[in-house]
Amino acid sequence: MKLFSTIEAQQRQNLLVLFATGLLFWSGLASMLPTLPPYIEDLGGTKQQVGMVMGCFAIGLLLFRPKLGHLADQRSRKLVVIIGTIVAAIAPLGYLVADSIGLLMVLRAFHGISIAAFTTGYLALVADLSPVRQRGELIGYMSLVTPVGMALGPALGGLLQGAAGYTALFLFSGGLGFLAAVCASQVGEPERVQVSQQKTAQPTLKTIWRLLTSPRLRIPATVLLLVGLAFGSLSTFIALFIRETGINLNAGWFFTAAAIASFMMRLVAGRASDRYGRGLFITGSLICYGLSMVLISQARSPQAFLLAGFIEGAGAGTLLPMMIALISDRSSGTERGQVFAACISGFDLGIAIAGPVFGAIADPLGYEGIFTLMAGLTFLALMIFITQSSKNLSHSLRFATGRERDIYALDNRI
């Protein structure tokens, strides 16, 4: 791969080890995705309680991501990655002994720390190692760990749970988290990243709010919030919706279809965005995401659900890497951990709100109504991005359609 020929051998080795770490982490995390909502329901949880338990995952994200972002900037990206993998190894074991909805909520909140730590450290480290002119391409390639893990994890988890039960599934997930921690310990972090020369105070709500409301970050954070609502609803209710329709389809295959599309898009979108700009690809991804929500709401066959999953994966596989690249363009190395933490918290908040809020209206609205509403919110995110992503409407329209560079990029060579 021509891209990696421009990177030093030691950096190349570190990236490969980091990639293996991410693959193990996401496979373990995703292995429980299609089976956990039915598990909660089997323990006696109502639709609202399923939403509350799944939404608690984001509590750990929201509470700990700012502090972990600060830790990544001031101490070590690698340390934060290791924290995430250790939590991913421990949390699934807790599900083995959980016998109440309350305990499951606590465990889900603790489990949320894993993503808060891993994604913050992983993304910041990848961005630090990326040449500016090839940042989108390298982030796209390194983010492939997510769709590959999401393709393998749910399918393996669903098959394992069906054959051997929940205990085997939780042990499998925890084991992959442990292996990820071992790999993470072998990553050699460059000295220039380990300790920031500029020490800053611990982040406060005021400093986080200042970051989120700055012109360069407020629209990415808002879009991620709205898409987070859609993703949170999808991960919480899709397995239950499929089961309610009576269709003979393992929900894990929905996520596998999404992961395949996500993989395909990440291979090409990152490199193309370095040439044509991030805006065009973010716009296209939001269109795909909204369309997928419409298709899910109307799906009544395995083929329809798989098609919707494929389109959702295409949208997610483009949106998240492009947003990460956009945020990287708009932040400096000394603040990147905190900027990632602040902006991605919008996505976390959407996930946190989706489960309990839409779980509360699942009975009167129905799953079909929930996904129709998610389609509306996603298209709202599209309108906001097209009209507000740059300094005024004219610049925003041109940036969102690939006809103008990002005026907020700190290095405008992109």
C-alpha cells in the first residue's frame, strides 16, 4: 500500500499492532450487540427498561470521556487505550452475575468507559501519526477495525449464544477484551505524543462548553448528537423489532451487512476526502443514514432488513471517519484528545438519550414509528450541515458539496 511506504518502519509496526488491538476490542464489544437487548428482556425487562439499560452505556461515555481526553493529551494516548481494553475485558464478566435491572444499568455504565477510553486514545494516536496531506486516507484505513469487528462480532456472538448460551458469549467477549489489552501494551507510542509540553488544567463544564460552541466545532458536535440518537435507537431496538415482526433473521446479520458496507466505504472515502474535501462525503453519508432509517421502518422481510443494514453501514462507515478527519483538521496536536472527547460526546449524548427516551414511547409509537422519527432527525442533521457547516450559508453550501475547502482547518493545505 503506497500510503504506508511514506511512514517510517517503527510507525508502521505500531500502526499494525494498534490495528490488531482495535480489531479485538471491537469484535468483543460487538459480539454482545444483537443479544444483549433480548437478554435484558429475558430477565424480565420491559421495553422501557431495555432502553434504560442500553442507554446507561453512554453514562460512562459522557462522564469519563472529557477526563480521559485530558489524560490522553497530558500523559499518554497509549495509557488511555489500555484503560479502555481492560474495562472491555472486565465488564462482560459482570453480566454473568447480574440478576436485576438495576445491576445491569450499573454494569452498562461501567462498560461505557471502555469506548470513552479506547476511541479517544486510538483516534488521537492515529491522527498524530498521520501526515497532514494523507490524514483522511490513513484515518479511513485505521478505522476499518470498527466495521470488521462489527461484522465478525455480532455474527460470532449470535451463533455462540444460540449454541452455548449467554455464559459462553460473555466469557468470549471478555476474553477478546483481555487479548486487546495485551496487544495495546505492545504499542510503542512516540515520545512527542506521550507528554504534552503544554500542561493544562483538568477540563471543566465551562471549557468543554466553550469548545463545543466554537464556530469550528459546534456543527460537527450537533450532527454527531442527532446521528447518535439514530444509532442509539438502532442498537437498542433493531433486534427487538426484527423479533416482533416474526421474521426468521438473526439480528447479528443486520449488523454484519452494515459492517460490510462500512468496510467498503472506509477503503475509498478517506483517500477521496483528502482530494475532494470532507464536506461532500459527510453530506452523502447523512443521506444514506436517513434513507436507511426509512427503509428499516418499512421492512417486512429479511432482504429488506439486510438492505437497510447495508445502507446504514455505508452511511456510518463514511460519516464517522470523515467527522474524525474534520475534527482533526480543526484542532492542534496539543488539544486533540480534549477536542475529540468534547465533540464525540455529542454522539455519546445521543446514544444516552435514545434508549430511555424512545423506550418510554415504544409502546404507543411502536418500533416502526421510532425509526420513522429517527429518519426525520437524520435528515434534520443533513439540513444543518449543508446550511451551517462554514462561516455563512454560501460557504456552507459550497463546502458541503465539495466545491470549497474547509475554512476552519488549521492547516489549509487539505
